[in-house]
Amino acid sequence: MATKYTDLELAINSLVTEFHKAADDKPTMNTTQFQTMISKELPGFAKSVETEEGLGQVLEQMGIQKGQSISFENFWTLINKQAIQLFNSTYKEKSAKCGCLLQ
């Protein structure tokens, strides 16, 4: 009998799969690979990384130093920040705020 995965499990699998596909199955990716993946997979966020300044700010948020490759851990930091922003901007009960920050 095949295992039935939840939407959350499938979403996590998609994040990991798309990261490694964009990184050509390597553990890290360069900024060009990152920008391509973001344009394709997160088009609503892609405008943030279109300019050098915007890309620099996003890399800084992810903890990336100039010239450093992007690991899945760095990417997960970005996903965490985006999830919090999305939750806070769309959650109907404004008294609820997501404080889910990675340490």
C-alpha cells in the first residue's frame, strides 16, 4: 500500500526538491541559480531579487556573505521569513502574529 503524504509533507518535499534541482543536485547554489529558481518558483517574490541591490538585501537576510554560495539552510531562512510575512499579512484575526523565528 502506497504511503499517503499530507499537503505539508508534500510542500516540504517540493522545497527540498526544487532547491537541489536549481543547484544542479549540489549542496549549494550560486546567485544566478538562486535568482532563476526564485523567478520560476516564487514569482511574487522575484521582484525583490531582480536588481543587484535587492539581491544583496535578500542575501543579507539569509546570512550570505559576498561571494558565498547559498545552502539549503540559507534558503530555509528565507522561506521562514516569507512564511511569517505571508501569515501576518493574510491572517484574518489581526491579534494573532507569527513569531516563528529560526535560531
